[in-house]
Amino acid sequence: MEGPWSRATLRVWPGEMTVAEIDAVLGIEGGVADDRLWYVEPGVGDLHLDDRLKVVAALLVENGKALAQVAAKCEIDLFVSWTPKDGQDSVCLGPDLIRVLGELGAHVVMDTHTG
């Protein structure tokens, strides 16, 4: 892989709601409801991971009430994946992102791609 590569996927795992119900409550543009979960990957193109996470934070803040309603019945996580730069490529989880994820009881899953 050349250049920056990153993904940040907000995932909702059905609990007391079906995937279709989750999609209807959230109504987030670009959201995908498949057989086993609902997810959205905010941000377009090759963004640096820090910039992508800012987009995620804005989406969480903008849709906080609907997400809180879903989080009361389902498990939510943020799956973060990226290719580190040579040497070290840190990840910055800003205070807004941490606060909103905490309010939702969401986990952060981090996965680096190397090689």
C-alpha cells in the first residue's frame, strides 16, 4: 500500500433490535445494514487517520440522541484500522470522540496493517 490508508467503522451489533430497526432509528447517510450488523464508514478518500477520526467524532455528536437510543439495546464499537508510517504513526483519540464513545458505552478496536 502506498500513501496513507485508514478506516474507521462505527459498528452496531444487534441486541434487542434487528439490523433493520437499527437502520431505521439511526437514519445515518451511508449506513449499511447487512445480515449480521449495521455499520458506517465516515470520511471520503485517503484521509490521515487523525482526520478520519475527527469526521467520526462529528458524526457521533450530530447523531448522539439516536445513537444513545440504540446503545441502550445494542453493542456499539468503533473499529479503527490503518497502515502505520515508517517509524511510528500515532493515533489521536480526541476528547469529543472519547466522551461520546464513553457515553455510548462503546469499545474501540484497533487494528494495524503492516507489510
